Amino acid sequence: MGSAYWFGLETPIGRVTLVEEEGAITQRRFGEFFRGTAVQEETPLLHESILQLEAYFQGKLRVFDLPLNPRGTAFQCNVWKELRCIPYGQTRSYGEIARVCGNTRAARAVGMASNRNPVAIIIPCHRVIGADGRLVGYGGGLDIKTYLLELERRAAERGQCG
């Protein structure tokens, strides 16, 4: 494995840290800055990632355009790929994602894969809700999930975003 770098920033939802390994974003963490073996350095990719996150939080960015390499099982990676297809400002249920992934009975497994999403926000697992429309489960907490969905709803209503 090559070198790993991290850089953190303060956002409206608190501290967020991004980790880059081998030219791709591999992790996003809430709350505390990275404490692993990665080097704290704002590489060009981490700088671009920060610019995109800032634009997202300003309601000016709908789709992240960053190289990602989240690590997980084949099923998890398939779920994460489908999460990136949920349009900005919209939601899907865990069951809907399970159907798209080819297993209508895998809603709970989709929930577990969403919970293990190492690049949340950029891979928008906050856009996945319960079958009854309720907000359920989010690694950063339901308050952050609510904030992100409201941010997107307001920006979409104002016609912001490019």
C-alpha cells in the first residue's frame, strides 16, 4: 500500500476528515480528525475534495466528482454504487435499493452496507430512508442526516446547484 494522507475541516455539521490513499478518497470521518498512520497533508486531491464539500454545504454542488476507493465486500460496493445514483434532494428506501441490487429481501443488508459506507456524504447514504418514509439509521446521527436532507431540499427548491 502507498502513502496515505488526511486533512480535516470544520463544516456546519462539525468536524469532517477525509483520507486519501493511492490517489483516491477512501474514508470520510465525522467528529474527530484522523488518528491513524496517514500523514496530515493537504494534497491536491484533498484540496479539491474540501472545495467540493464546501460547495456542497453552501448548496452549490449536487454531484461530487472525485476518485473514490471505498473498501468493502462486493455487496457493499454494489450498494454504495447504487447510492450514488440517488438524485440530489431525493430519497429511496432500503427496500428500493435492495431491488435495484437484485435482491428484494436484502433491505436489512442494504441498511448494514449503508451504515458501513466509509465515504458518507460523498456517497450519499443519508438519502436512504425507511419504507414508511421515516429517517432511520445514520452513522453520523439522525440530526446530521436530517440536516443534509434539509440542505438538499432547500437548495433544490431555490434552484441552486450546477
